[in-house]
Amino acid sequence: MRKKLAKDGAPDYQRGLRLDLPIVHYTSNRITKTFLFEQAKKIDPDFKLRSGSRYRLNRWREAQIEAGNNITYGDLLAEYMRLNRQDGAFEKIPSGRYINFLSEFMENHGDASRDDALAAWHALKEIDAPKTYAAWKRHFKP
């Protein structure tokens, strides 16, 4: 379980986002996301947002704050850029739930539709088994 982060005072975006601003009351809103994206584009005009990078950035930021590390939006930008430049697929988020199930189902059933994957997920939810593709495969033997 994640520790609740302190959120005293005005949100950082209301104080004016800049790279040397310490992260005190981070808000994941359009203003903050646009700020990070525009700063990244200034450094790398070909910068592209990678699916899953914001989730991982938020977990990194939370871990830094929980560890007592004082970070700035410049530090956040550096990690944001690193995450979006990584080669290969991100490591799966440690969860045996819906998104990982769908991903594994589609990997193993190339001709299946999303509706097929959703039907398999709903069937799995109805039985007493872990909510993983491996459990579905054991119980339903496609």
C-alpha cells in the first residue's frame, strides 16, 4: 500500500511550474502534463510520449518523495525523458489483473478480437481462480 503523500498548500501548478521548482504538491493534470511535454520537446524536438510512461513516472516520483529525496520538476523531466527513450517494452506492472490478462491473451491468440479477450476475462472472473491468463488457460483449455 502506498503511503499518503503530503498535500499542504497550493498545488505546484498554481505556483508556476519551472524546472527548479521543488515538487511539494504535485497534481497530475493537463497543465502539469503539458508543461513536462513542452519541456521535453525543447530538449528533443522529436520527443514522443510512450504509453505507460506517465504511470511509471508517477510511481518514481512517489518513491523519491517517500524516500525523503527532495526533487524538482527538472529531476522529474529527466526521468520522464529517460522513460520515454527506453528501448523495448516496459516491464509489466506487478498485477495479475485485467490489463495484463488482455495483453497476454492477445499475444497468445493473434487472430482473436478484443471482444474475444473480454469474453475470456469475464469467464475467468466467474470462477474461483487467480485472475491471470495462465489460470484461464488451465481452466478453459482453448
